[in-house]
Amino acid sequence: MLNTRRLPFVAVLLAFLAGALGLIACGGGGGEDPDKVLKETFSGDKKVTSGKLDLKLGLDAEGSASLAGPIAVTLSGPFQSQGPKTLPKFDFDLALALAGRTLSAGAVSTGDAGFLKFQKQDYSVPPDVFTQFKQGYERSQNQQKGNDQTPSFSSLGVDPSKWLKDPKSEDDTDVAGVQTTHVSAGVDVPKLLDDVNRILSRAGALGASQSQQVPTQLTEQQRKTIEDSVEDATFDVYSGKDDKTLRRLTVKIKFKVPENQRANAQGLSGGTITFDLTLADLNQQQTIDAPANPKSFDELTKALRSTLGGLLGTTGGTTGGTTTTTPSQTLTTPSGDAKAQEYAKCISEAGGDIAKAQKCSSILTGG
């Protein structure tokens, strides 16, 4: 697989795209003046309390045998707020397509119970695990300063208006049945990287840098590498004409790996990264129901071992929560309630910190 530690420009571009998720909570729209539309979109105080999310992130790689075929990640489903600083209800489906293989996952929160999805099967989250996750989320929300309940670019100290260049008003566009004002713009990469550094700094403060995949700051050499790599970057915003709220955001970045970097990139010569976020049925009541006939948490851990073990190439049998593997690979089979308790403790100690909570998955997979 592609080593992002040795491809800083790809890692940073992906980090930038992920940061765009904060726009879900922003206001938007405001007439045909493109500068005004952008300003109100990124700094407005409109709130999104419910709706249906459809997010697509893709990488079309060129020249790399290890990245044959496009990489695609999709996240979709309804969400419903339960009030400020309270874990919302949601029913999200996640799909990952990589090297000709597809994995499906997801999560459901009804407010009182949680469920996980894996390969189109539903599994119950133990009540103590869900309760501790919910308490950790709400504790982290209560620790936030001010009244901003949801992330935005401005809350990260980021101002896209400084690095979007030559904004233009395009024809009005229908997005999920709503008329929107469409503004297109280019991207001033050096100015963008100033804000990327701010995002990376915030991620480092939250512990995300411990993943060793994303730096806490870009060095001057890394900045130059990225600037030399990006051939073209475009940004499109669609704001509702009537409710002045973001309805769609698309980003497209075309890059070329410098020849002296291709050996470290496993032959990758370039490619295109795309990000497409659509929000439908905004502020309309969403019904989130518990899945019918979910299997137990213990069954989930078995399914994870079976599927991920096949993807990683692990071999051998399982006895008492251990797995025989090749020397360079390890995958642990959780042992029912004991692993659930360990996972619950990890989630609780994460205290709503997403970076720390993600690491808890190693309890299930031994990663």
C-alpha cells in the first residue's frame, strides 16, 4: 500500500479535504456576488440540525501498480440533532473500495442505543460501551468554549476566502431538489498551506499526530514539494437561494509527483483527488430506528477477524482469543465480554477525542 509518511503532499491534501467536513454546520448563500456568497457560506451562523449526508472521497492514481483502480470512500445516511452538546441520532453507511475490493461498515445511534454495521450485517453495541461513548462525546462538547456546537472552518482558525482565487458566479443549480447559487473558484496553494498548517497544529493538539501519518506542521521542503506537485485545484460551493445554507461542496485537486519523489511513492506519478459533499432534506425531521435482529458484539469481533484476516493474509487457527499469523502480521480475536469491557474503557478514556477513540479499534483487530 502507499506509504503516506513518504508522500507528505498526498497526506496533507487528504487532511485538507477532511477539514472541509466542518462546513456541514455553516451558513451559506446570499445573492449573486460570489465574494459575498463565499463569505456568508464560511462565516454564517446558520445551523444544520438534521438532514441526509452524502459524502464521496476518491483518489484516481496514475503509474502505481499497488494502487490499481481508483480508491473511493463514501459516507451516507440521515442524522438528527437531540439538542446542544448531546450525541445526535444517526444512521450512517460507510463503504471503502480499494484495489478491486470493497468493505462496507457503518454505525447507528438511536440516542439510547448504538449499533455497528460490517459487511451488511448489524451488531449491537453493549450498553456500557455505548453509554461511555455517549458520555465521552457529551463531556468533550461541554468542554468546548463558546456556543459553537459544531465544527467549521472558522472554528479551526481557517479562512478559505484568503486562498480561494477568482471566484465566479455560475448558473443556478438544483441540488437535491433545492435551487442553489453556484460559485466556482481556483485555489491559491501557498495560502492554502498556511491554513493547512493551522489544521495540522490543531490536530496535533488533539493527539491526531500520534498516528504518525499526519505531521503537526509542514516543513519548508514539504511546502515546496506540495506546491510543485499540485497542477490544478478547483473549489465549487452551492448555497441555497432561499435558506442561505450550504447544500453542496466539491473539491478537485490534480497533482503530479516530482520525479525525484516517485521511488518513495511506489511508482505513483500523479493523480486526481476528488471530494464531494451533499446535504439534503436540511432541518427536516429524520427518523432513526434500531436495526432489526442485530447480532451480538461477540459476533462482530469474529466477523472482523475473518474478513480483515483475509485481507491482511493472516493464517492459522484461533484458540482462547489468540491467532497464529505470519511473523509480520498480527490479528487478535476478541473474547466476548472481556474485549467489550476493554473497548468500553478505551472509549471512555478517549473522552470524545476522535483520534484517541480511533486507536481503540486495535483492541478489536490487534492492529
